Amino acid sequence: MANTNPLGTLDPDTLAGIVAAASSTSYEDWWGRVRSSGYCAHPIHLTRTLAGQTTTFYARCENRRETVCPACSDLYALDTWHIVTGGLTPERLTNATAVFVTLTAPSFGTVHAHHAVDPTRPCRPAVTGACGHGKPAGCPVTHQSGDPAIGSPLCADCYDYEAHLLTTWWFPALWNRYTRTLRRLVSRHATGVKVSFVKVMEMQARLAPHYHAILRANNEPDALGIDLETLTTLAAVAASRIRVEVPAASGTVTLRFGAQADVQPLTHDEQTRRVGGYLAKYVTKGITSATLPARIPAANIDLLPVPEHHKRVMSMLVRLATLLPDEYAGMADRLGTLGWRGHTTTKSRTFSTTMTAQKQQRAAWRATHTTEPGRGFEPDAGDADWEYARSGHKTPGHRYLAVTAALKHREQLRTALMADDVAGPRQSES
Ligand SMILES: [Zn+2]
Ligand SMILES: [Zn+2]
Ligand SMILES: [Zn+2]
């Protein structure tokens, strides 16, 4: 498996790099830049030459994946937390109701399972016999969390990879249809209701996407509007009605969400806080626990250090791209994301604040707190004369030092949060 430890390994090269970094005469300068980037693991080097003097700045890589950059993934999680909880403040919930919805893809075949509710429960113990390919239809193993078998099919030949990848590809379209349907259903019950949302995509162990979303319905002042019970019902009804017909190798297939949409009414503060933390956690997880390169040539699939299920997923993307180039040529460029082409986090305009607004707030905050370590240099329109030089740290040793500092910084942040639990992360950033 690819390395998932953000620190990497402490091999002789890395050690030599650490010694070189620490004993260099430019150490102080370099460390200042690392601090200003918020201890980014892969900073972008920007240079500006003024009156013959060249200055170098480190800007954040802004990669949201924990394994690539702990510092930037922390910041992304914090921004998501703000967006989610910012949409559930008492002001925004005045005359409004909100629900937490999880929409999954349907089953494409039986996969090995870890039962989170009862971890001592075996995978599929009661099932006997074999499939047409001679593979056992059951599995007596109790898969521990982290077992690479979890999510992979009991028989890869029975598993419907075509439907799986078509669903992944069209999942954002299913969501668009879903919000339109829900808004239509809501408008039949009450007029003037505004439905807004924030949603986060999570890749399940079986490598199919699912959405966690918060839907908020704002009623008109003094109108009867939509109550919590009705919104909960309509959110589930809308999910069950979605059908999208798409081109497939065998003509067309009809896509839909999994049979059971999970809709939970959001009723009080504690619950909304927990949901905020939950969504924030998902955005930094990355597409899969394996670190995949952004671009993977089709010829290299078999060489990748990933489980067979990943390889089958990628091979199906190549197959569909080849069979139906008019529709799916783009799939060949999406092997590294396992066919995912949407955003991780999206929100409707009126739900709450935006990532951009948060960046602006941080920049404004930094301007008045210049002695504190920065949350990262974020060039804005006024910084147009900066030039890209290169990215990353000079040696694995330099990176190791930056990531160690990022992890230590996170520990301090968590300790501060626990000491000040009522205020929440909102307070800790400034
Ligand atoms: Zn970074
Ligand atoms: Zn199993
Ligand atoms: Zn089979």
C-alpha cells in the first residue's frame, strides 16, 4: 500500500536533510517562511523583485488531503466547520427548519463489510454456497477496521463495475435533480420557502461516493411554512423519486440513489455542532486511503500498489472512455479520483459564508496581527506582481521539519479547543 503517514519515513536521506536544514546559515529565514505558510508540507514559492531585491514567500499548497499536507487539510476542515455551523446559527434558523441527509449509491454487488455498530460481528457468516464463478457467497471473517478487504467485492466478476462508475460519474447530476425535486415538493406544501444546502462528498470503502448534506428550509415571516416533520418526509421522498437515464455500453442504464435515504431532523445546538465536526472530518479524508497520483496512464494501472478493487474501477473507466468516447472520454483522465469529477464540498449561495469570504477574513485578521505565525500567505488581486518560482520543500528533511511543526501546532489547537469547548473552533482561529 502507498504510504499514508503524512510525515513519510525517517530514512537516512530524510535525516541528512534535517541536519542540513538545521545547520544551514539561512535556517532562520527559511523557518520564518515555513511559519508564514502555516507549516505547509508543499508550499508554493512566490518571488517578487523590487528595486533589484528579490523576496521569496511561501504560500500554502491548499491541498485538503491529510496525507499530503496536514496544515492545509486542517485549515480546510476549519473552513468547512465554519460554513456548516455558520448556516445553523440561531439567526439563520429563525423561522427555519433543517435536516441532515445522507444519500448513498445503490448496491453494485456484495462487498466485504466491517460492522461499525458491532465490530465483533463477522462479515457475512450465514450465507453459504458459491456464485456462478465459484467464489464463496458468504464470508466468516470479522474484518477489523482498516482491513484492506473492506469494501472489495466477494466476487469481482459478479460486481457491476459499469453501473458503479456510471453512478460515480453522474452523482453530481443526481444531486441536482434531487434539489430540484425537493424544491418542487416543498413548494406544493407552502409558498415562499427557500431551500438551501451544504454538502460534502465522501468516498465509501467500496469506492462509491455518497453525500452528507444539511438542508435548510427558510419560511416566509408570518407564513405557515414547512415544519420539521414535513421537511424530513419530503427530503426522503425526493431521494426515492430520482431517476437519471444515461448512456452505457449496453445502451442506457437508469441511475438512482440507494434504497434508504437517511434523513435526520436537526433540532438543537449540540446536534448541529456535532454535524459540523462530522462534515469537517470528511473533507480531509481524500478520495481513498491509498495515495493515488493525480494522473495515471491506463498502461500503469497494473503497476500501482493498490488493491485489486481499485484496479478494476480504473480499468472500467478506461473501458467506458474507449467504448463511448463522445460521452465518457474524460473518464480516462479521472483514474486518480476513481471517476469522481465533482467538488468535495458545495453549498447553495444562501446557506452561509463562503470559503472566499473566510480567506478574506483571515487576510484581514493577519494584517492586524503581524507578530503571530500566519495562517498562510494568500495572494489577492493586489499581489499581482508575485511570480511563481517552484513548489515543495528542498529536501525530505525540510518537509519533515515543517510537517512535525504542523502536527505539533494541531495538538496545541486541539488542547485549546478542549479547554474552551463552549466557544468552539470559531474562537481559536483568531
Ligand atoms: Zn499545504
Ligand atoms: Zn468478508
Ligand atoms: Zn461471481
